[in-house]
Amino acid sequence: MSPAAPVSLPSIEFINTEATVQDFATAVTLLFEPAPPIVQHLYSKRPYPTYSALIDETAVLLANPDKYLTLEEQLDVINAHPRIGAAKANLSALSLIEQGYTPEDAAKKVDATATPSQDDEVTQATLKRLNQEYEDKYGFKFVVFVNGRPRNVIIPVMEERIKNSTKEAEMKVAMSDMVAIARDRLKKLNVA
């Protein structure tokens, strides 16, 4: 991420002592996207010595979702993430970078004058189709720790998971990858 990152987290001290539920949700959303079930769980478990400890608590929650969340809440958490290849205007600054856009794209969000290449158009159309196939098969959005890989590299990953996985396995992968995404975001935000 560029030094002029468009987002930042408040101090952990603020989160632990002064933050309203809304303040807390805003901070947690930077790490996990807008997922109220995660916010509610984490808010009730305060204080945290570090943001890393907050993510560790989320890892426990998402590794044992049936213990803490209803099925509907689990789906809400997974569906909080944007679709792979979603329109740039609909992605958070961190999601833009994670999905392979440059920091400059993230700062601009949308360049109305930019014309996508034919390869980009094919990739976008393929991702749109695969997102629909995945959601039709499993009933929730595809989540993967993209980690800056180009969108076209995700296509075979999606195809493999559509072809050879189960709903239960995909929910576990989604929850696990959400934690990996949050850890990566925290590192990029230079916060412990």
C-alpha cells in the first residue's frame, strides 16, 4: 500500500475505552468489511491489548462459527465481502488494492475516461459468470485471499472450487481467508 493510505485505524486504547459501537464497527469494517455479527461479538469481548489480539479473537469465532453464530449470521459475515471483480466504485480502498488495482486506482476509485482492455473485459465477464455460478451452487459469495494477485489468476481458483468443493468446505475456507485478509490489512496499515 502506498504511504498515503486512504484509511487508518484509531488507537486500540480508543477502541477499548471510548469507542461507541459505531466507532468500533467503523474500525472493524476496515479489517473485515461491514459484518455486524463480527462487530457484536468483538465489541462484547473488549478490551484487546492490540489489534492483532482482536483478529485472534475473530479467528476463534470464525474457526468455530456454529458455536457463536447462527447460519444466517455466518452467511451475513461471508456476504459482507465484495465480489471478486466487482465494479471499482463498489470496493473499499483496501479491497481495490487486494483485487489487484494500483494504489492510484484506489485513490481515484473510478476513472471515467479509462477504457478497459479487451483482456480486462474478458476477465470481468468471466468473473461475473463464475461469481453467479458459485453463488447459485453454494448460496453465498466467493471469498478468497487475493493478496494482490491479478484477477485473471483467480479464475482457475474459482473454477476449481466450483467444480470440486462442498458448501461446508467453502464456508470454512471463506472464514479462514477472511482472517488472513484482516491480518494482511493490519500489516499494511502498520498497526500491531
